Amino acid sequence: MKLSDASDSDSYAGIDAGLRVQGVGALVLRYGLVLVIAWIGLMKFTEYEAKGIEPLVAHSPLMGWMYGFLTVPAFSDALGVVEVAIAILIGLRHWSAKASALGSGGAVLMFLTTLSFLLSTPGWEPSLGGFPSLSALPGQFLLKDVVLLGAAIWSFGEAWTSSARIHRKRNACHESGSGSQDREILTDREEDASIY
């Protein structure tokens, strides 16, 4: 065995290890997102959370108008239903890339909305000179949504790509009438599901 062969072998082992770590990271990212959204959604059914989000929603030009026809607890409950539904859809990735893409898209919109609260709700700490010093609530509390937004965008892109790939292969199979392509689609679907 030559030195270059050993170095190639180490290189491939490093790539394999890196891909495994990347796969674990993808699982933690997607299902961590599911956990966070579901947990936050379930909390919306409590009076504590309904009162906690009231000033954020009331100051928001995107959502404040809803208090004109919904009570604070009713709005919080409705938001909880939406958030739990989003979490469930994202969590279905193993079985349905399309459902996961839909849920991830909903999460992207949800986090963009909550990040808009940074602009509409007073959140700069005056004792530290105001902007860019964020107050603990709501400023720092909302800032974490930038990372959650990134996770939702990644999940949306991955699930959408997978769904499109399966759809394209299914169309190719129907056009050619080949049974071997049916098996190939099933294999691709199994590979996608086993990763996520």
C-alpha cells in the first residue's frame, strides 16, 4: 500500500465521518425545531402565555387588529393551534417531504412575524443608551428567532427539494411506464426518510 493510498483512505474516512455528523446535525436541527415550536404552541393554551404575548401582539401592525374581534385568550389559543399544526407538519418529514415543506414554510412566516415585533414593540434598553442595546424582554427574547428562522428556512429548502425530486422521478416513471423506476423512486424515498 502506497502512502497516497493511505492518505486517500483517511480522506474518505474523514468525509464519511463529516457526512454522518452533518446527518445528525440535520436531525437535531429539524426535530429541535419541531420541539421548540410544539412546546411554544402548547404554552399558548395557558393564561400565562396569553398575557405574555399580549403586548407584543397589541403593538404589532400585522396582528394587533385581531384583538378587535378575538379576546386575548382566544387569540392565544388560535395561535397555539397553528403552531402545533406547524410542528406536526415539520415532524412528518420521515413520511412526507411535502407536508414537512408546508410546515416549514409556515414556520418561516411565523418567525418573520415574530421578528417584526422587534420593530413594533419597544425593546431597546434606555439605561444602556437605547439602540442597539436590547432589553431582556422583548428584545433578547425575540432575537433567538433569527436562529429559528434559519432552521425553518433550511428545513423548508431540504423538504421542498426532496419532494420535487420524488415528484420529478414519479413523472418520469409514468411517462416511460417502467416498473424499475417505481423501485428507484421507492429507494430514493427510503433514503431521504432514513436521513431525516
